[in-house]
Amino acid sequence: MSAKRKLAMSGVAILVVLTLIAGATMAWFTDTEKVNANFTAGVLDISIKNADGEVATELNFQNMRPMEKDTFVDEATAVLNGENPYEGEGYDPTPVYVQQFAISNEGTLPVNLKLSFEDATPAEHNIRKLVPNGNGGIKNVGEWACNNELGKAYTAPDAEDENYYAAENYKGTNTHFHVVLFQKVEDAWKVVAEDISLDTLKDENGYVLMNGDQELVLPAGATAEDNTYALGAYLDQDAGNEYQGKEYHVNFTVNAKQTDEGATFAK
């Protein structure tokens, strides 16, 4: 065999050896395992129940009268404690200035809460048409449609006529209409917010429930028994005859959002 042929065969042999060595360096031990991966989004779900423990559908306040704040708080607290401060006093119907409700967090996420009012379309019924009687009082001269005037500011017209208390004389927000929030803490009712105005409730931010200077956190699984509130409303002593017999209808909303920084309430 020639020298050139021997050299060529040696080169091939070397390449084969190098290839085998390279292949051998890739033969590490390996193993692979698989597990199922399931993704589930959390649930943000609150419910509102009334004093009877049933899902609340209506909170009705009736026979409101002008009063001082302390008088209102005393009467509302008595009612919440099961007393009837109006028994035998001649009211018809019996006043209802405060209504109890409870919030449950039936979801899986902690939440912050806010309360808000949204003006609702009045039911198709009439209220008494009241006009001045010329002696500083009022008289009833028939009926006209409810237009939510109780929640609006009254601006006196120039002349006293049968349209003196008509809907066009009520604009803006009734500054004599006040809302108070109570909370039941260890079987005792306490006022947690007493200067909530209609503007505060109707603002896009509503009234955010607070725990000191922090937004209230309602943890997942929190039951109604631990989160019982009451909403009260009264007219102050400066509300005049223009609000007699008037009505105000709203959608009362308890809104919830995540507690994470940057989370916002639904609009």
C-alpha cells in the first residue's frame, strides 16, 4: 500500500474515532416528568342582606321630618336596639329613619367597599300638590307627579302661585338631606360616619368605607354577622315646608374592588 493511501486511511480512522468520542460526550443521563397545570381566576362576589337575613331588595324610609342631628341619632339607635320611640305618639305611618343591612363577602378575594346613590326614575304615581296657604303654611290642591324633589335644592320663585313648589324650582342637591352610617360592633351600634352628604354619595367615588385612615378590607369568607351596618337619613331643622310630602328615589349600591394598589371601583 502506498504511503499516500496509508496516510488517507489514517485520517479516516482518526475522524471516526473523534466522531465516536463526540457522540459519547452527549450520552448524559436524562429524565422527564409531566404534571397537570390548572389556572383558576379568583371570584369577587359580595351580597347585601336585610335585618331578616334575606337578600335585600328595598330599603324604605318614610314619614321623615326636620330634626336636629342628636335627636335623629337617638331615635335611630333606639330603633336599631329593638325599641319603638314612636309608639303612642300618633304618627301614621310610623317613621322609618334607619334601615339595617349586612354585607357578606362570598367570593375568594378580599375587597374594599364603597356606598353610592344613583338617582332612580320615580315610580309612576302622584304625590300631594302642596301650595302656600298665605299664612305661612301649606294647603293641598290636588296631585302631581313625583320628581325626586326631596333630594334636590329648593330655589324660591319670585311669585307665590300654584307652581310655587313645582319641580322646576328644585335644582342641584338638597343640602338639608343628611345621611348617617351606623355599624354594629360587639352587639352595640355606633355612628361611623355622620357627615355624608348627597354630593358625597353621588360623587363618582361614592363614600368609601374606612377603617381609621385606611380603606376597609372585607376578607374572603366574611359573613354578614361580622359586617352589619345601618343607613339612616334625616332632614335638618332648616328644611322648610317646600319638602313636605316630597319623595326621593335612588338605587343604593354597595360596590367592591380588589385591595391591590391601582385597583378601582366599577363605574
